Amino acid sequence: MMSELTDADKRLLLNVLESIREPVPKNLCPTFYRTLTYEGDLKLKEHADNLADKLGLTDKGNNE
């Protein structure tokens, strides 16, 4: 069972997810996120977005 996240936990997760949730440029080196493909990068971003939404971390201003 997962315990409730503290504000510090939320800030850490948001900071980690922040760069992944940015739009993925097509010319990004495929090793940047270690997915090796543009499509993999898009899937990683989608996963990060879904995780942030699930954890209620959709907006940095709401969690500081």
C-alpha cells in the first residue's frame, strides 16, 4: 500500500517529471531519454503526463 505523498515528495516528483513533460522535439537525440526512438520519447512523455495527473501534480504552482 502506498502512503500519502508529502509536499516534499510532490515537489521532487514534479521536478523529475518537469523536463520529460515538455514537448518532444523531433530532432532530439534518441539517447536523451534512453528510449532510442522518437516514438519511445513520445510514449515516455505520455507516461509522465499520466503519472503527474494521477498524482495530482499537473501544475507546479499548485504544489509549492
